[in-house]
Amino acid sequence: MYEQRGRRCNVCTGCGRCPGVRPGISVIMKHVRKAEVLPIPDRDGRRLVTVDIGTTTIAMQLYGEDGRVKDSFACVNPQTGYGADVLSRIRRAEQEEAARDMGTMVREVLGRGFERFRKLLSEGESLFAVIAANTTMVYLLMGYDPRELGRAPFHATYLEGGEISVAGTSCVIFPGLSAFVGGDIVAGIHACGMAEKEERMLLVDLGTNGEMVLGNKNGLIACATAAGPAFEGGVNSGVWGSDMISILARLKKEGLLDDTGLIAEPYFETGIRIGDVRVTQEAVRAIQLAKGAVRAGIEILAKQAGIGFEDIDKVVLAGGFGYYLDPEAAAGIGLLPPELAGKTVTGGNTALAGALRLGREILVTGTYPKLPGCDAKVINLAEIAEFKERYIGYLNL
């Protein structure tokens, strides 16, 4: 069903079946929302498909009328041939042919998934999809010109979401918040119920981009940072970012890595081999750059919200990275504030979970509900003077 590395899926769908998930931590529907399977009736016989179009991967799930997953489909986003991150693809999309090609690539992947799912339908049934994606992915899918997303002031004209037909399937697209905080994060907010609860949550979704949202029903504040490939194994190929976090915490504890991230001699030139993994100085630096930005972002969110870390009730770690991240190791190298290490839960794929919730609401009620959280305040970290200082300060491990 999935392409795997070391028995772990490349694409997290939040199913909870991957081995090695830390004890006591489960998926979003158990820890963040009530763990129950609700039916998805529809008088027109439409069956729900949830879709997460990520920068690196694309994941799809088919649900039956009983509310259970009937099948899943996942693959690497073929747009990676145009660049590993959204900025690379925005630059390539300045060429109209490349922009059209990237849109076609994703529609073809969705078409393959829909074709697979249709084989499981009964007579009279059809597919209905809810898509969660970052803003750049939405622009390329819909055929919008994404160049404005890569130029200051990074304005996004098209954030309202919308509808599209792909390979004969009607699709609804989550609205976004800004150029770099997209519909996948709005879906995560919806999955967690962040905008409906007194409980104050911090949602952290770390992949090629790092997005964070803090708040509760009284208000939400969000930001995004550039994480690069560090959290997705792009530096040490085949090694999960969460595993690298644990390895670096261990090396630091054993004195083989100092606070500045320097690997001790005689390993500086060759790297340190731990089992099948060779930790290089390049890999360490990549993690440092990514984690420094994330930690600084978390602190600024809390400051902008006027709260301390003690006021945060729960930290939801989204995606495959969050499944395996050891919070103590993350705090040990400075990725998470120590005060938050004991408050973390695994969210699984919150984009798919949010799409499930919205899709059920649409099919059951026959209307598109008003999504709470779409009025979240988005801050641009680059415009905040203290971000650079905090970022540099947290480069150390």
C-alpha cells in the first residue's frame, strides 16, 4: 500500500499502524478529538475521499458509508523534479510550460487515486473529495500564477479555497490563511478543534516547511518558517528527521557533539557511524538551521499571544515527523522548550483528519459549514526584529 523505508511509511496518513510509535501516544482522533468512528451517510451515494497534497508527498484515503477507511493511496509528489521546496517551484513556475506541467502532474496522481477507489464502489455510488494543501500546491493545482507567493510582500490573492473537478470527481479545497500558511494548516486547526475549545493548543507541523499555530476559541495566531529537507531525511538520505533528533541528543549527551554542533575529533571529517547511519557535520548543521527557526517561531508566537509556555495545555505534533519524535530528545537539542516536552501528543496526518471532518459535515448536512479558525492572525517572522536574534541564539544544541 505504501512505499516504506525501514518499515515506516513515507507518507503519514494517521492510521496508527506503523511500528515503533512511542507508548501512550496515538493519532489525532484519539488524543485531540473523541475517538469514535462516525457514519458518513449521503443520499446521493457519494463516498468521501480525503486528500493531502504536500510539497513532498501526496496522500489519499477512501471512506465507506460506515465512516471507516476502505483504501489508501500515497506517493511522492512528482513536482519534486522541479525542486524540493515551494520557493524552487514558484521560481520554475515563472515559465508557463513548467507551471502547467506541475499542475498536470498532481491532477494525474489524483486521477490514479480516484481510479483505484472507483473500483471499490457499489453501483450508483460516486466519489466526493476534500483537498487540503499548502498555498503553493493549491495555486499550481488550480492554474493560478504563483509568482506573487515568492515576492515580497508575499501576498496571496487566492485564499478562499474553492471547487474543482479532477478526473470526473468533484473536489472541495480548504481555504488558506496566507502565502505560507495554507489550507493544510486550516485543516489541522479543524481536526484539532483548536478554534472551538478553551484548551490552549500549539499545533506544530514540520516538513519541508514548518508551520505553527497557537491559541484556542478566543483567538489563534500562526506563522511559518523554512525548514528545508532536514526534518524529512533530505540531508542524511533514508534517515528520518525524528531519528536524527534522537541521535544528536544522544551524541550530545555522550560528549561527541558540543553545544555549537561541532562533531568531536577524530570524527569531524568522516562523521560518526551509529548502526547503519553516518552522522555528518553537514547533517548536524542542517538540523541546527531548521530547529533554530522553529524554536524561535514558537517563542515569538507565545510572546505575541501574551502567554508563557506554562499556559499552553497541549502541543500537537503533526505528520510523520511527529509520530516518531521523542519530545525529551527534541527538548535536549533545543527544538522544543523543555516546558512543553511533557505536553506533546502525536497528531498523525492532521490535514487528512481535518478533511475527514469537513467532508463528513458537507455530506451529512448538504452544506459547506463556516470553518472556525479562518480568521487566525498570521505573522511574518521576517518582519519581527527579534526573530533573527532568537534564531541565531537557538542554533546551538
